[in-house]
Amino acid sequence: MLRSLLVLLLLLAAPARAQDAFTDALRGLGGNFQSQAEAVEKLGALGDPRALPLLQALAEGRLVKTADGTVQLREGDAGEPVRINNRVRVALRGALGRLQLLSPVEAERAAAADGLFRSRSPENIPLLEDALGRESSPAVRERMALALAASRLAAPQEGVKRQGILVLAEGGSAVARGLLLEARAAHPALAPEIDAAIAAIDRRLMLKTAAETAFQGLSLGSVLLLAALGLAVTFGVMGVINMAHGEMVMLGAYTTVMVQEALRGIPALAPLSLPLSVPAAFLVTAAVGVALERGLIRHLYGRPLETLLMTFGVGMIIQQAVRLIFGAQNREVLSPAWMQGTLSLPGGIEITQNRLWIILFALAVLGITIAAIRFTRFGLEMRAVVQNRRIAATMGIRTGRVDAMTFAFGSGIAGMAGVAVSQIDNVSPNLGTGYIIDSFMVVVFGGVGSLAGTMIGAFTLGIVNKMLEPWAGAVLAKIAVLVGIMLFIQRRPKGLFALKGRAAEP
């Protein structure tokens, strides 16, 4: 009963003059298709928010016609449903678009602006100008401006058309460019203005593409930095070619899975599962690194080929062990709410928040690593061993202990890389295989043992790779990068930043 009184309440709430126009238009909804379409257009032109729920009900088939010819919302089986045809549906789309511009819900206003953009009618110009002046949301304002420009292009006056061209040129979107190309064919007299606007949009789109490519390159470079950072530490100090380094990254990712599953039943700690996974992954992979160094690697110092083969076999053993424990299928790692979604920057540039957080995390890990090497006793002993192992031993430094701690430190960094990789890649036993070759390329290109070289090398390779992908494809781009590094090493065998130590000639 209350729902059936909606129309009456809406009518009583309006002033007399507006009520008469509204009532006259409302009567036509119960007539034939011609009168329905005219009534819908009148209700949309009035801009009265009372018409919005009625037209939505008509579009959804929830409006019925009573015995006396009036209409009301459906209530049970009472009344005859008001039927509509395609012409009425077209009128409904335009009218709903106009009325939803007045909605307090941002999503509805955005949808209304999109609907008016598709209709492209000069009749929408006054309504869009008024709505644009009152709109506070930047995203909705952008859509309204695009709809207003499209409506102005459809106007008969050339001056109004030129206003639309200027607005589209300022917008700089691919949609605006397509709209201008359509207008150029329809209005040859305006071709010079349209060509200038298209050229301006092309410049904006080129800058936008360059910025997005740079971000994607930084994103890839941050992953390479995390994966190669631990390898740069162990390779630079110990001269060990650790082919099981990728499996340390994989163990860090699986530690993230285990921490998340363990905290899933604890509501207070579940949102913190990803931050808590970082120290957990470091400790787990550091322990594995100590066991590997003390149990096997320390017996093979000075024999790089045997070390390479042994760590390759250890990596295969770790992969198979993980496959037996967790299964071969991919494991899911949920991202926290603050890492989900996209971030819109000025100029229409959109970046994914999880990639942005990974870039910041990689820089934070790099800073912590530099601080640990420069400002701690462990770092002092590590640098002494790098510079001259024999003299460091005569000064009382236990080089074997330094080797074990260094390998644990490098393995722990790889584990933290696995936490980050779990947010953008599938967690599976083969996860680390795709990063081991790239890690060695970064280390060799940047300079063995140089953290600055590792950072510059990682970001350089990431950006170059993403720049080549649109033209060459992902596989050929990686091959081109590999060939480029080979040619570079021919000229600079020690990489960008050469360090003296066991892994390089003095």
C-alpha cells in the first residue's frame, strides 16, 4: 500500500505549476507507444528528480496501469504491466541520463554522463553545463566534459562545434580522438581546427604512454632488484654462483602463503598477514641459507664449477620437496585492501597500487641492506673480507662465520623478494626459475658485489625491456636485452661498477 502511494506523494510535494507539467507528462505513460515516448521525453526535459524512480520502474517493467488509466508501481499481481517498445527504450535512456545527473550518488552521475555521451544530442548541452558547474568529483567532471563536448559537436552552430573541439583537445583521451576523427569526416569545413586538436591529443597520448611505460619498467626493475639484491651480496663476498637463489625466492612466497593461512582464522591479525610475512620469510630462507652454506658450500670454495652444479641440484631438490608438501598447483595469496585497485595520476595516467607498493618496498629493502653493510659490525667484517680475505683473517675476523652470515643475509633478502613476487605472480614450485637468469644478468651488468650497480642495472633492464616489448614482443625483447648485455660485457667485463675482491681481479 505504501509503495502504491509513491506517485501521489511525489505529486503533493511539488509546487502547483511544476506539478501540472509533471502530471500532464505522467498521464502519457499509460497511453500508446507514441504517447509514452513523448511523455518520457517531457519528464526527462523537466529535470524533476521525482521522475527518476518512475522512469526506472518503467524501464525495469515495474510500472502497471490501473483500471482508470493511471500508472503506479507494481504491487503483487494488481494492474496491467505497462509495455514499451524500442522507441520508448531509446527515450528512456536519454531521459534517465538527464535525470541521473542530479543524483547524489557519484556512480549514477558518472553513468548518466556516459549515457549522454552516447546519445550526443544538442538538447543535452544546457543540462550538462549546469551539472558540470555543480560537480565536485574530478572523475565525473571529466566524463561530463566529454559528454558536453560530444553534444556540442552535434549542434548545428559552427561556434558551438568549435567549443566542443577545444574541450576535446584539452581532454586528450583516445575516446576524444576517435570522436574528432568522426567529426572530421562529417564537417570538412572544420578540418583545420580538428587536425590541430588531434595533433594536440596525439602529443598528450604519447606522453601518457611514455609515463606508463616508464612505470611498468620501474615495476619490473623493482622485482629484478629484489630478486638480484641477495645474489649481489653472496656473489660479491663469497664468489659463489648460487643457482638455488631462485628457490629462495620461491620459499619466501610459500612462507607468505603459510602465514596468511595461519592468520586467516584470527580477525585481528588477518589484515597484517602480508607485513608479518616479510620477517617470517627472511628468517625461514636465512635458516635454509645457513644450512646450505655450512653443510655443502663451504667445502667447495674456490671451485666455482662444482658450486654451480651443486646449487643447481639443491634447487631441484627444494622444488621437488615443495611440490610434495604443497602440491604442484598454484597457491593463492590475497592482497590487502590497501594494495588493491588503481591510482589515477594527472594526465589520465593510471598505475596499479600493488606495483607501486612493490617499488617502494624494493627501495626500502635496498636502503636497509645498505645501512646493514655500512653501519653494522657485520657489514664492516663483510667489507673487510671482500677487500682482502687473508688480511681480514689475520686481524681476527672469523671469515667462515662471515661467509655463513652473508649467505644467510642474501638468502633472507631473496625470501623477502618472494613476499613481493607473490602479489604479482603465481605461487608455484617453479616460481623462482623465471627469476634466476634475470638476477644474474642484473648482477653482472651492474657490477659484481655493487649494490648501486645492482639498483641501476635492475631499473635499466626493466625500463629497456618494457620499451622494447610493444615492438618486439616479450620474448624477443628479453633476447635483445640479453644480447645487449653480452655486448656490453665485452667492453666492460666488470660491469658498470667494478669492485675489488675475490670475485673480481684487483
